[in-house]
Amino acid sequence: MLTFITILTAIVCVLLILVVLIQNPKGGGVDATFGGSSANQMFGAAKSTDFIEKLTWGLAIALFALCIISAIMVQGAGGVENSIPLQTG
């Protein structure tokens, strides 16, 4: 289960990076290099900006929740100190 949570966290991280890179740094909506003009015609300028912003917040919240869940799962499994065998003698 922890492996699944870790893979899901990595996917959310990559998606969050892509969504942040798509945003226009001046707040003008979708960047022109990723089809900004066609996206503005399809959704309208305000709706595409709202969608990207909501997607960014949703992915950030999902990443936060997944990190908390994975930390609780690792702690419940005994933590790092119990997974490393001690050397004797």
C-alpha cells in the first residue's frame, strides 16, 4: 500500500509541475505555447484561468494529503529504525 501511495505522490508531483509551468506568469491564462489562443476560444479567457487555478489548488491539496498519509503509514509500520537491521558483535 505504501508503494501505491508513493507512486501516486510522484504522479501528483509531476502533474503539479506541468500545471504550474502552463500558467502565464503575468496571470493572463493559459500560455500561448501550449495553445493559449485555442484554449481561450474554447473555454473563454476567464474560465481557462479559473480551471488552471482550481487544478493547481486541487493538486497541491492532494500532494499535502498524500504526504501526511504516507508519513502516518511509515510511522505505523514501525518507522525507519525498525526497518534497518542492527549489526551485532
